[in-house]
Amino acid sequence: MSIRGRLLALAIGGVLPLLIVGLTVLGIVWNDKQNQLNEGLEQQAELAGVIFDRWLDAQYQPLQTIASYSPDHLKDKSALEENLKAALIHRAHWIDLRVLDASGKVVAIYPAGAESLPVSVADKLLSEMRRGVQDVETDWVRGEGRYLLAIAVPVEGAGAVVARIDGGALKEPFRGMSLPDRAVITLIDQRHRVVYRSQTPESTIGLDLTDSSMLSTLKSQNTTVVVVKSSIDGVERVYGLGRVGKTGYIVMVGIPSAILYASAWRQLMGYAVVGLIVVFCTMTGALLIARSIARPVRLLNFAAEEFGGGNFSARAPTEGKDEMSRLGMNFNAMAERLQKREARFAELDRLKSEFVSTVSHELRTPLTTIKALTRLLMREGLEETKRREYIETISVECDRQIDFVLNLLDLSRIEGGVLRVTHERVEVDEVISSVIKSETRSAEKRRHELRVEPQPDVPPVCADPKELRRVLSNIVENAIKYTPDGGRIILSAHEEDSQVAISVTDNGRGIPAEDMPILFDKFHRGRPAPHSAALAEGTTNAEFLEDADVSGVGLGLYLARNVMERMGGRISVDSEVGRGSTFKLHLPLWSDGGCNKPE
Ligand code: ADP
């Protein structure tokens, strides 16, 4: 799995439990809220029941007053009717008032022509009276839409005082209850018929709810809550149901569920939206982090592939200051070093090929000369002077060959770590004179002035005389080679910092500053400086290279440095392009005790 995939899996792994916990918490909060609201609704239903019960109590009071009259008074019809009239006259919704004896016969009635009680209502009331409890029954004698409430209070001797009240009076007690829009209060009698419903058409009065699922949920409890879609107006409501005292009536307070749960729902939605925003932010954050890690890794990988494929300029991104950018920087630093090394290897390869062809050339040219001269020497009648000249040339060329081969041998010794030098007392002026002697011919060929500066009392040094001579010859040969014709080469020696420095100064082309660090490297061969004195005098690079004897293999200075170090000395150079160079060979002094050999 990719880093990006893993980070995403990590983010999802972190977010998913959060989501589950969040949803569970939201569910719990929602349930709590619903329970609180439902409890509130049950309390509302209870309150409505209490209101209705109190109203009934107030209706019973005048009946109780009449029932408390003495039996004699209760038998006095005319006096009783006066009392009934007095009780009825102030109660607008009361229809009629009567006193019944134990058999249900009317003892007194007001108003005089009032309808008689339906038998079922009278029987029910009288049976309750026999048990000595006051009762309320619904009298549907006027038809379904309009009903009367028949309330009765027992009198001594099992009779009853009965009043009938217009059902419209029920609007009064519930008027004080403030309910939200489209909420309803419904009152149901013992036979489960609607006797009151706020905000409702008359037609619903008398509706039989016996088969309604609402009532069955109440069972034996006093209160309950049920969610039902109303068959009357089609609104889904949450109904709080409550029994009204011992009357057998049930009061229902119904509030549209959309209104009841609206605020809780809004709150919940608020939590859900905040939760979703958090999840979204977390996922976005995880994606961004994944991108910020995966992208540099991808680019780094790409750079590594490119680099491995040979594109050495491929580099990793290094934006930012985090671990990834540091990794990129380290990769780039490594790539930089490898690129340089690769370039150096390529350069060494080039130098080696050049070296092989130069060596072949260096060997072939003098051998061809020697062969040609030998042929000439074999001719009969050759002048004696010519013969001498040829033999001398052959000897010089042989010396050059020997030097060249010795250089190659030294190279292999240095490479194999077996270069041996002696440490002996060496007189510096002797070495200098010997080198001047051997190089004078070549210097003359180039019309150079080659001379030694007076050198008073130069002390002897500790060195290998043969090797020192070869190193100095090499330096002088270079001065001859790299100085345009007619130049000046001066050798001198003096004591310097408890050592002896042999210097070779020329007024040749000089060495460019950028070549200085690699001047003593194996196979290094410099190019003529573009503004060298030779060029300034009107000679082109090509002409200079062609005219001057600049043959070589780039080994002289490498060998010189190694040999000098072996002898306990060192070589230094000071040069300026177009003005010339000074090479110095620093050597330890000879003391009577011998040489301090290097480690
Ligand atoms: P070679 O002479 O065979 O090229 P060396 O190792 O002797 O090899 O010299 C290395 C390079 O140093 C030369 O190719 C040349 O560019 C530079 N060099 C050495 N001596 C001088 C000098 N006296 N003046 C200018 N350049 C020099």
C-alpha cells in the first residue's frame, strides 16, 4: 500500500470511530430530548385533566347544596322547585335541573316542561347514586353533534339531584390553556366518544374512538404518550393522554410532532452539521498531510530513478523546512557529489585515452628519429662532423626515452606504494648546474635565456640526488615548454624557513587560477590561458600549441610532488596568467647527524 493510501487509511481509521461515537451520542441526545418533551406533554395532559376535574367540582357544588337539604324539604315539591330555579337561573349553560327519588321518578324539575332523561343515562346515574358517589354521564339525547353533560349527586334515600349542562360549556375551562398552533385538546367520555375538541368542526363531536390505537396504548396507566396521524385533519401529532380523576373521562393534548420536536431537531442538526464539518476538516487535513508527504516522496523517487537511469542533473524537491525537504537536500548533496565524481571519472577516462595516445606518440617520434639517423650513419662516406652530430642526437633522444620510461616506472611505483628514494647529502648548486647543462640545448632551440642567479652559501640538503635532478629537470622542461619563444627562465636557491628552496621562475603563459587546485593531479594537462603573453603578442592558441613544443602526458608535476614528499620536502607554485610562474622545491637541510626521514 502506498504512503498516501496508508495515511488515508489512518485518517479514516481515526475518523470512523469518531463518527460512530458522534452518531451514538446524537442518538442518545435525541432520545433524551424526546423523552423530556414527551414527559412535558404528559404533564400538559394531566394539567388539562385537573382543569376539567376542577370545573366538574364547581358544577357539582349547587347540586351538593340541594342534596344536603333535609328529607322533609326534599319532599316539598314547590319549595324544591324554587331552589332548583335559583340554582339554574345564574348558570347560562345549564339546561335543566331535577330531583329524582330512588326509583328514578321525578320529585321536582325546573324548568317545568324539560325533556325527560334518556333511560340509559338515568339508569346509569341511579346505579352510581346507589353506591353513593357523584357521577357525570354524556346525554346524547339531542343527537350526535350536540350533547349534554348529565351530572348527578346522590341524596339520602338513594335519590339524586341531576343537572344537564350544554356541552358547549366545556370551552370555558380549557380556554386558559395556551397551546401552540394546530395543537388540540380532546376530551373523551367513558364510552370513548369525543365530547370536546378544540379547533375542530362540530362533526367530530360524538366521534367514537373505541377502535383507535391511541386509547389502547393507555391501558391501565393514568398517562401516556403516543404519536398518531389524525384521521380528522391528517396532521401527525404527539398526543399526551391522561385520565380525569375517577370520572372515566380521558383528556388528550396533541401537538404536531413537527412543532414539538422542531427545536430539538434543529439543535440536533446543528450538532450533526458541526460534526460533519469536523469530519470534513479532518479528512481534508489528512489528505493535505498525505499529499505533503507522499508528493515529495514520489518526486524524490522519480529523481532517484532518473539519477539511476543516468540523468545526473536530476534533483529532488527541497521546498519547506520539514524532514522531507531535509531528505531532499541530502539527496541533492549526494547527487551533487556523485555528479562531480562521475564528471571526474569521465575526465580521467578521457585523460587515460589521451595518455595512451600521447605515450605512443612520445615513444614513436624519437624512435623514428633514431631509426632514420641510424640509416644515415650506415651510409658510406659520411662526413665526420655529420656523423658526430647524428650520434649526439641519437644519444639525446635515448636519454629522453629513458627519462620518459623512468617516469612511467615511477608512476607505477607510486601507484603500487613502492617508490623508494635515498636520503643523502646533496649540494644544491651541483644539481642546478647539472640541470642547466642538460637543458641548455632545448632552451636554446626556443631562444630562451636560461640562467642561474648568484646563490651565496646555499647549505647542503637532504635528498635523493638522482630523483632531485629529475624533478628539477622536469620543472625546467615545463618552463621551457610553456614559455613562448625568447622567454626568460631563472633558477635560484636560498635558505627559507629552515629549508632550502630551489625556485624556477619563467615569464611564460602562467597558470589559470581554476587549474591551481588540480595542477598536481595525475594526467592533468592545462590549456593555454586565453590572455597569455604569447597571445597578447598576436599568437593564436592554435599557433602557440603548434609552434611550441607542448608535448607531454600530464605526469611531470604529479611525479614531482610525490617524489618531493617522499624526500621529506614539498613543491609549491605561484603563477599569474600572462606574466609567468615560479615553482619552488622545498627541501630539508642536511645536518651532520644525517636526515630526518619522513614517516
Ligand atoms: P605535461 O607537461 O606533460 O603536460 P606536467 O604535469 O608537467 O605535464 O604539467 C601539467 C600542466 O601544468 C601542464 O600541461 C601545463 O598546463 C601546466 N604547467 C606546468 N608547468 C608550467 C609552467 N611553467 N607554465 C605554465 N604552465 C605550466
